[in-house]
Amino acid sequence: MTKAPLNPPIKEKTETFEDELLFEDESLPLTEELEETLFEHRRVEADKGQSPMRVDKFLMDHLGDTSRNRIQKAADAGFIQVNGKPVKSNYKVKAGDIVTLMLDRPKREWEIIPEDIPLDVVYEDEDLLVVNKPAGLVVHPGCGNFSGTLVNALAWHLKDDPRFDPNDPTVGLVHRIDKDTSGLLVIAKTPEAKTDLCNQFFVHSTRRLYNALVWGPFAEDKGTIRGNIGRNPKDRLQMAILPDDNPTGKPAVTHYRVLERLGHVTLVECRLETGRTHQIRVHMKSIGHPLFNDERYGGQEILRGERTASYRAFIRNCFELCPRQVLHARTLGFRHPRMRKDMDFTSELPQDITQLLDKWRRKQ
């Protein structure tokens, strides 16, 4: 594993719980943007004859559409309240208690409307399709992005398919990538295809390779990063590597290898064993190599290089050329859920990344 200390930065500032009720695949994040305000989604009042019962079991009995593990995670995140105050999952509900599930976005009370948004369809058959998502396109509605998403585009693309209902959680997205990450996604058209594909992601049998431009040179040509990932307790907009004894952290493994050394930045390939929210962004930052221009994880600062006006201007131009974290889901492989044959797809780097790489190459 490579861990190089960063130069002092030159300041140059310029997954929801309800989703997890619908999608059992662990690779699906909550939402792509979070807010501090909590909104009530469910309310249950314990009746007069209620004997003391753990709140996680109480909610599991009353909600009926989720698992105890999901409820425990919600409690750990502060989303379960009793009589207006957050409680842990071992709280004992008693007669008259009012138990509420609070989430970080308003309760969804809308239908997914088909929208004529262009889709780059790489492959399609009667069971599934693979699309190449551009940077800037939100994958799923939520938190202020109630339209204009990939899901709205899919609803339009499949509007004449009588089997596909965009509001039915048993079909559709199998996994997600961040709004400002480009690359390949697989979508299931049938419940059978989704169940099979979700299981492949769950047991880590899929093949996923990402290309990323990160700050700093590597001493080694390849390495592996291991670290449990969970919500950052100091910043809910971030994920972070958590101690092994923290129950909210999920094991995560990223393998990387150097593709091209470009002085103060490096192009790397990342292979995912797991699919945690922001996994590559968090893991790369943890070893001292934040993704280039990743605003959420500090990559939008000048972390390497010269302290000259011309170099600062060069970096500013780079940020403008590719105004997002430089991350592309380039390769996706899985076994076809019906035909049982291996399928692998590759997406070329988008123009903003290729132009950025050429700019760094010319500087060498």
C-alpha cells in the first residue's frame, strides 16, 4: 500500500433509508446529496397493552417492509425517534410511546415521470440494458432532484415495454454511481433479472474497473486499500474510513494499479471488490491521493506541485476543463441472468478527462 505525505496545500478554493427498503443490494447508496433537516416518514404509537420491546423489533413488526438490520442502521444514524428524541436500537418501547422514522429528505409522494432525455445505450436485450452515464446526470430522484435523472430517462426509453414500471422497485437500477462520475451501469427490465444481478453484486462476482486521476506520485505500481466505510460522523455529506469496532462501517476493498505517471498527478485503475458509497474517493484520500478536483474530499485544492502563479493558473485551467472529480466507471462485467454467459463492456474515457490528461502530458 502506498501512502505518501501531502505537501501543505496551496489554498485555491474556486445512498436514503427508504431507498434501502426498496433495494436490498448493498452497493446502492442512500442519496447522492444529503440535507441536515430530518422529515417524518413513518409514525407508530404503541398501544396501551404494549409490553416492553426493543424498538428495532417493534418497528420490524409494524413496518413489515424492511429488515431488522436496516432498522438498526437507521437508529445508529439517529433516524429513529421515540417521543421526539433519537434512541438506539436497544431502547425498550412501552405503552403510549410514539415511535417515528425520520429521514434526511421529504417523503416521496411523486411518481417517476418519463422524460425524453438522451441515453447512451451500450447494450440491450429483453432482460437488461447497459448504459454509459455522462457526468452531471443524477441517477435516481431525491433531495431536490425529482426530475431530469437517469431513472426518468429510462422510464421514457422503456415506456412501450409493458413489463417495465419505473415505479416498481423490483425492476430498474441494480447499482449506482455518483452524479459527477461517468461510466457504465446495468439496468434490469424484469424482476428475475434484477434479483440475479443484485445477487452478483452482493457476492462480489461482478467485474468493475474505474479510471481515476489522483493527486501525487506513487512509489509502487500497484496496491490494495482496505478500510471499513461509513457515514462521516463529523460531516454527513461525506463517507469516511471508520474504526473496525464501529458497527456502522462496512468492509471495503479497492485494488489499484498505476496506468500513467504525470508528474504531480497519476492516472490509476481501481478494481472494486465491494461497492460502498464513494469507495474509491474515500480510499484514495485515505492513502494521501485524493481524486483530482474532488471538491467533497479535498481534491479541489492544489495538493502537489509548484508555488508559482503560472502553476496556479495551470491548475485553475485544469479544474475548468474537467469541473468534477476525475472518475470514470470504464469496465463492467457480469453473468447474464438468463443466458448464463459472461458479458463484459468497456466505455472509453469521456472528452473532459481525455482533454485533461492531454494537458498534463504536454506539461511534462
